[in-house]
Amino acid sequence: MIEFFMRKSVLFVFSILIFSVFFFAVEREKTGGSDLVRKGESYIEGMRIVHRKNGAGDWTLTARRADLSENGDKARLSDIRMNIENKGLVILADNGLYSMTDKNLVIDGKVTAQNDSYSIVSENVQFSGSEGVLKTDGEVLLEGKKFRLQGKGMQADSAAQKVRILSNVKAVFNN
């Protein structure tokens, strides 16, 4: 009889232990505890970086997701939106690599920069956060309300409000 109760109590304790492990695993999944580390690297959902110059907002970089490197000095970004505050310019891209140390952003793939007057479409753009300069060696399309420029290579300086198309420039002006 004692043996019967021993088996029942061991079975009961084992059941509670299994249930507890299952409960804590499900609870951790709900709170996102397992999302902190994925494949050995950390990532941030909804990352936002604000750069200030002389106390005023210069630009704001947001990304849906930022996968951080192991030493934390670089972040692989997805669904990028960058607002250049005082110029009214918005830069949109799918993917990029942001360097935390020198504030440079290298964007892979299609990039669109737009404001109320014009839009610029290119690929593989580099943005220097400290200088406020966009550069590319690829094809560039710049469209405004009354003009359209195509060319290869670009340098856009947000401080000087200048955009230079470097070579093979084709321009069409409309009335």
C-alpha cells in the first residue's frame, strides 16, 4: 500500500514539474524574453536615433529593426526612414548598415529622398551623419515639378542645399 502511494506521489510531483516548465516557457514567449537574442546577435525592434547639432534636432533615423553586431558598433537596419529636420527631407530605404562610432549610414538597394519640391531615386547611397552629405556612384533620377534629371553619381549636401549629378547628365525641363 505504501508503494502505491509512493508511485502516485512521484507521478504527481513529476506532473507538476512538467506543467511548471511548460507554463514558464509559454509565459517567457509571451513577454518576448526569447526575442532578446537570436542566433547569437542582439537586435532592437523600433530603433530611433536622434542627432542634435547645437542643441537643435539635425536628423532622426528610425528603423523597424536593427540587428546589432557583436561588439555593438554597427547595426544592420531594415525599413529605414531618415528625417533631415531643418530641410524637410525624408529618406526612405529597405536596408542599410549604420555605424554607431562615426554616424555613417550605407544604404543597400533602392533609396528615395523627397521633400515638397523634388525627389531623388538612386541605389547604394552613403550618408555621412557628421557632414550631412549623401553620396552615390550609381544611377540617379532627380525629379521636380518642372524638371527631370538623370545621371551617374551624386553628391548632395544638406547644409549647403546643393545636389550635384557627377556624369552622363540628361535634363528635361517642362513648362
